[in-house]
Amino acid sequence: MNNLQEDSRKHVIPKWLEYRKAVGTRELVVPRKIHFEINAATKESIKTDIEEFKENPTSEMACRLMGAGIIIGDNQLSHNMAAFIADRGGVDTLSIKLADKILNVAHNAEPVSEVDVRISKLRKWLLEYHRSAIGWIELSRAFTIKGQKEKAKRAAMIALQLAPHDRYIVRCGVRLFLHLNDFDRAFYYVNKASKDHFDPWIKATEINVAIISERKLPDMKKFLPRNISHNELFDFSELFESSGSLELDAGNDKKARKQFRLAWENPSDNVITHAEWVLRNRLPGMRESTVLKFDRSLEATTWIKYYELKIDEAMSTAREWELEEPYSTYPFNVGSCIASNAGRPELGVDIAKRGLLINPDDVGLYNNLCYALLRAGDVPGASKHISRLKIKDGTDRDIFHQATLGLYAFRKNNVDEGRQFYLEAITRFKQKGKPDLQASALLNYALAEVEARTPEYPEIANRSLKVTEGLKDPNVILLRKQLQDKLNPLQQI
Amino acid sequence: MSDIPLASRLEGLTIENWKVVKKRIKTIDDQSGAFSSGYEVQNIKDGRFGFMKAMNYDYAFKVLKPGKTSTDFMQELTENYNYEKELLELCKEKRMSRIVTAIGHGEYRPPSEIIPVPYLIFEIADGNLQKVKSKKDLTLAWKLGVIHGFLVGLSQLHRQRIVHQDVKPSNVLIFGHNVSKLSDLGNATRYDKKSPMWHRDCHCGDLSYAPIELLYSYYSPNWDTRRLGADLFMAGGIITYLITDSDFLSLLSSNLPDIYKPHSFGGTFEDVKPHIMQAYYKTIDEIKERIDISIRKELIEIISQLTHPIPEERGLPIGKGFYTSLPQYSLNRYISIIDRLSKKYEMTKT
């Protein structure tokens, strides 16, 4: 099983939502500072037409006024006129469709289509409107979901060429290149976007890409305003969050807390996701005094539910998260881990397989798949993929592979080999000072011993339960429960 | 002296050779503007009817903006009136057949009054496009005829380096069956002699038909791009209106996500371009479906070129695999195509 508290989540990375969802978030909003002014000619013309409409209400005039309402932002006017048109008809279908859209009649909503259908539609669209930056980035997203990385990359690069400074396009493009581990390209585009004009959202992304790609960081002070209103804090929340994160890494906890407090005053959804990670992994002491709407982030909510051991809720939120960020391996990783740890390995298999459809080369997902298959007793199924788990350079990932290989060996009745793998994994987690991971490996090892009914299992299982007693990590708690459940009937015999 | 301004009580009088028959309640059907009153008039010599636009200075003073003296304001109104009058005279001199020209003008001031009433008299139409359209079941041939007419009118203005800047359905007047003419030069301006009301570069007539860039306070420093481009956008808006009953700008705005709509977006035109382009493509795609298949390809091309949201790219796509000796904002090609489509449509229907 993988490490769910991945360090890669310690960065403030934008989410790549599809366009129609993204425009509904506050992230892309650039509020007007000056009131939108309508000139006298427009006021007079609308007033005259309203009077004319009152005298002689026709659908044609309603169309005119509905349009004027949309343009000048008079929602009441456009709504009233749309209602009139919807009732009376007598105008072109397109105007009726527009009226329905204003009245929120459902048939206007574009149906959610399968990714293949979406790709085909987007390709057709782009054949006609090849300068649609939004179209290209949407196509890139669809290709990413299909796991067609090269095509996704090409489409994103066209979008970035067409709209190199647009907040949505740049942040989506960067998210893709980070997903593909193409850090240089991610930095190139975000740096290019922020060179000419300052946008706190793009700057925050640039700083995080610089951190990930181990580049020299600019002086954060230059970008963080001193006196800032509550509303402005929202736009700067990712910058303050990133600054807090850097301070934390530098060991300056006091300054980090100060920056986090600022970021959390009016946070973006990404900041909420990151805040949950910080509170869970780095500054748990701040949790009590922090008031954040975690339900704005599916990732944060999944974790909170998981830590509260509300497994069903955690699983259903993880599923929503999968749908929101289908290009990412992380929701699949977390979902399959939770399912397997909660004793639902079949579900873990399904989730890992879904993730592999999108990311067919992700070794972490293969590890989860093998683990879930082995826990579900499908050794032949695991055999098909086990060769993908390589032990290379002593990273955390290797240790997880080692543990899974240990379970595989147990299932193949190679108990000695299995023990060797497990014990090595446990030792290495201990050496790395990761008690929760050490405990998880130990409990998994004990489970393998119990399931293999080795002569040593009672002692190993009881010792594992004793050693891991009191640990709060949900993986440990759930694995302990699994072990206890397996052990109880055996002890009664 | 009566409390009612003189310009509002001309009914029954005879001014020069014109008998003031009936006062018109201000409707979309006239071109009387904000500070004027409209009357139906009849020439006592030849019996022809006309429409009188009488400047209502009294009313204008009532809505005087703070900080502006009445003398300045009076001067401003007079300058505007004279400017429009001169433009109309030029149109007449240049025989602009598709522009509603003045058939009379003058100033009325009885001895008892201090403030005069300058007036303009125009040929009277059967109605404006908006009104006529709601009454009749119109054929595509009729619509193409109307498009042809007002495009010719606009082109006649452009040839003299005059821009209309308020092209909208109520300013397209219909005479007889489908002879369309452009009316109301109240917002028009000339390249070499700027209208006195054009002290701001972003000025235009009715914003609810204006080119999209003006709603984001973007105006090109180049006169042709800024002014001719604006007229082209509004012309595309009318063609769209004839097909879909909605103006192009309304459809375009409805396809923009709320956060990018002009009344809510605080960024620059440059910032919003990718989103406007997306909405533009969507709008073009929707309109295309509503055009008769026999003329769809050509007409959607015209609409898309006239309404391109980026003024620098509006008009003829010169240098994009398209060669012509015509200038980018010339309407000649569009007029020829509409003429051809009109004939083509007639042929397919017979």
C-alpha cells in the first residue's frame, strides 16, 4: 500500500476543473473596481422600449429587452422578458432557447458525455474553431483522462500559445505538465505568463512550480501586500499559503502560522485542501483554533471523514473527488487504500483499475492494485501485475513495494521470503522515523502470518497489536481491526 | 409664457411650409433622440408627409448635469444639432440613397419665446425594422433585401469617411415593401471633422448594440479599427437579429460565463479575450443552425467576419489565406454576396 500522506501534496497546486465548472468558482473572478456605467443613450433607448412593450407587448420587443438586460446586467429585466417569451413563443428557436437558459430550463444543460464522445465532439469543434484556447485545453483534459499524454501535451501547448496569460489556461496547463512530471515546461509557461503582468494566482502557481522543480525562488515579500482587505485576501490566499509552507519547511513555525492564518481568513478551495494537509501532517496543534469550510474541498473532506473513521462517507467523497479530478492519480490512490484498509479489497481493486485506465503507467496504482487483489485472495490476478513493482533506489515507494512483495510471497506460500520482505520494510520505516508506516507494515505482516496460519502467527499478531496500541492513524486503526477480526475466531478455537 | 416647453406644443402650427399634424409619443419608431420631440408634418405645397425632430432645449436644461453651465450646455446642444444638420446635408449632396436624409430644416421662434426650437424634417417611413418585423411574416428574400439596403447605406457613409456608430434595428427604416435605409445620424462622426459629442474615444450610441470591446473600455488608437470596426459589428448584429430575433451582442453575452460579462468583469479586454472568443464561436455555431441551408455557408461567414470580437481582426480576413484589394473594413464584398444570395435564394424557391 502506498503512503497516503504523500509529500507531493505539500504544494499548493491548482485543480484542473472543466471549464464550465471552473467559471462557477471564485478563482477566476476579476471583480470590477469601477461601477459599470451605462450611457444616457442606452438608458433612454431601454426606457422607451420598455414603455413601448407595456403599450404593446410583443415577443420581438421582449427579445430586444431580454438581450439588453443580459448586456447591462439587469437580471430582473432579462428574466421577466424571458418568461414572456417562454410563455408566448412566436420568435426564433434560438431566442426561445436563450429565454429557457435564463429561466434555467434544464434542457439547455449540455449532457455529460463519455470521454471518447467528448474527445470526438471537441475535435470536431476545433476543426471549425481552431483558435479556441478553451477548446484546446478542454481537449487536453479529455486526453489526460484517457491517459493519452502526448496528445494532451500537444493540445495544452496550443491552448497556451493562444492564451499565454489567461489564468485558467495557464493554471490548467501547468497542472498537466506537473502531472506529467515535465517540470521544466510547467515552469516555462507559468514564468512566461507572470513576466509581463502580476496576477497573484499565477504567481502562486509559479512559486510552487519553482519549489517542485527546485529552482531559485523569488523574494516572496515582493508579492505579499502588507495592508490587505478581506476580499483581496482571497486572491492572495494561495500566495500566503505558499509563503507559510516555505516558512514551515525552513523551520520558522511562528512565521508559518502567521502566514497560514492570513491565508485561511478568506481561502481559495486549493488553500483549503492544502490547509487540511498542513493540519494533518505538520501543524496538528492549529486544528482546534482553525475554522475552515473543509467541505469546499473534496480532497480535504475525504481525509476528514477518513480520520473520523466514517468510511462510507470517505469513500463516497473520494468517488466525487475522482470525478472532479479524473486526470489525477491521487483520488484513486487514496480511494483504493481506504477501501483495502477498511476490509473492502474488491472495491479497492475496482478503484485502482479505474485509476489505471487514466494513468496506465502509474506504479503506485499498480502497487495498490496488487495489494487489493492479494487481500481479496486473487493471487493469479496479482501475478499479472506484480512484476511492475521494482525495488530500485531505497525510496519510500520501494519500501511499499517490498511490503506488497512480502504479501505476494506469503500468498504463494513462500513464507520465509515474505517475512524477509516485510521485516526489511518494517526496519526501513523505523530507520526513516515513520512510526505510522512502520505500524502499518507490521500489522500487514501480522495479517499475512495469520492468514497463512503459520505456527508463529499468535505471537506475532498479539505483539503487533500491543505495539500499535494507541496510535491514531486511521490506517493503523483499521488494520488493527482487521487483524483483531481475523484473530478472534482463531483464538476461540 | 406656458410652462410646457415650446418644442412640446407645436401641434397645429405651420412652420415654414410644414403643417405640424400630430405629436408622436416617443417610441422606438422615431429618431427624435433624448432631448427632442417628434411630430408628423405635412408639406402644405406638395402634400408629402414628413417626420419633424424638434430640439427640446427646455427639457434638456431640466436634466442639466451638475457642474455644467446652461450656456455651455446650450452651446453643446446647438453644436450637435448643427453637426447633424451638416452631415445630413452632405449625405444629400453625395446622393446617399440608403440614408434617411433631411428634407427640411430650420429654427422656429415666435416673438413671445426666448429659447428657439431648431428642427429637422425627414422623409417618413412605413416603420422601423423592429416594428415592421413584428408585424409581418417575413420571407428570407425580404430579409436579404433589407440587409442589402442598410449595408449599402452604411457603405455610402463609410465612403465619405462618416461612421454611424448607432446601427440598430430601430435605426433601420423600411420604405415600401423592403427598401431599407439607415436613419439617425445623431451619433455619427466624420474622420476629418469630429462630432462635438465625440470628446471621448469610447463614445458610442446605444450600448446594448455596441461592439463588445467598448463594453470592456477597449478602443483601438486607429480610427478605422475603432470606428469602422464598430459599425461593422453593429451591422452584423442586425443581420443576426433578422435571422434569430435576437441581437448578436445579446447572444454573445449570454454565452459568456457570468464572471466574464462586461458588467461584472474587472480585468482588461486583453484578459477576457480567450473567454469572449469561446463565447463568440459558440454564438456563431448556434446562429449557423438557424440559417437556411441554401445560403448558410456564405451568410455565416459574413456574420462571423462582421462580428469578430477583436476589432483588429474584424472585417475581411486579409492576410489569412484571403487576398483582396479591398480595405479590411470595406462592406463592398458583403454587399455583393448578399445581392448574389438574394438572387440565389429566389432561384432556389422558383
